[in-house]
Amino acid sequence: MTSTAADYLWFEDDFPDLADAYCVTLVRALAPSEVLRRLRGRPEPSLTGVDAVTEAAYEHQERTGEQLLAMAGIGDHTLVVEANGYLGVTEERALPASAGTTWVSHFVNINAVDAFLWAEDTDSRLWFEPMFPDSRWGTTPDVVLGTMRRVGFDLGEDEPEEVLSVPASFALAEHLTGVALTPEFLRETTFTCGSAPL
């Protein structure tokens, strides 16, 4: 059974500082060191838990002008967490980095600008703004349309009672990758970290 937005309501409740401005990416069958290399990054000290990652990312960005990337293996994927970042959904960076693999990323910032990217081997299969899922781009923009409805994206004409674009993005990413994220994983994992130019 596919998870839905209801299964990811915890994200904004448990990690409000990260939820304000985040990018979460899942990359299949690449080690964190290879993801970092493809994003033209360099190693930084490890950090435990996304709260520590979030605090460090803002400080690092202010000090260096670069994006802090926190990476960890989960299943056969590498999870990349960017606090106040967007490299994962930037096609100029993400599409080349997706060579030979699957790249699923979603992002939102403090101004409610958002994006979801599903790439396969440098091909952008689906790109859309989660708050406005009616407009989609890519080589297969409608192939998961039924799943998008099921997980909680608003694809109707009426205004939704509740905007669930963030938890729905997590649920769609799980559908595309098979990777379910949990609050425990984000809270307890020691992340391999690196920094990359914006």
C-alpha cells in the first residue's frame, strides 16, 4: 500500500526549522561520496540528526556562501538533506548528477516556492511545483498522475481544505524510490556531510 500525505504529517510538526526551507533528495545506488563528487562538493565534518544539520547549514552558508549537504545511506539509496538549499531540484546540477541512476528530490523555501524533480539517467521525467501540481513538465509528466492523486496532491478545481503539498511530496518520493523516511531516522542518523557551491 502506497503511503499518503497523512503518513508524513510528522515532518512539519517534528522538524519545523528544517521544514521552513529544505531540499530532500534520494539517489539510487550511489554512495554519499559519489553524490558529493557529482555535485562538485568537498567533505565536511559529520553531524548527528537533522536539527544539528539545519543549524550548521545556516551558519555554513552565511560564512562560506556554499550549501551544506548531509548524506546517509538508507536502503539502496543515499538520502541528501539540504537545510535552506535547492541543489537537488536544480536541473542544471541534478540532471548531470543523475547519470546512470534515479534521482528524486523535493524542495520548499520560506516564501512557499517549491519544486519536485524525478530524473532518470540525466532525463527529467517529471518536474512540477507541489502547490500547483496541475502544471507538470518532463518526458513522462503524467505517468504517476494516479499516484499523485492517491498520495494527496490537489488536482481538482476546488480549493483544498488543507494544503498537503509537503507531506504529499514525501509520499510521492517514497512511491518512486521505495524508501520510507521516519522521524527516528532523521533524528538519530549520523550524516556524512559536505559542502558544494550554489
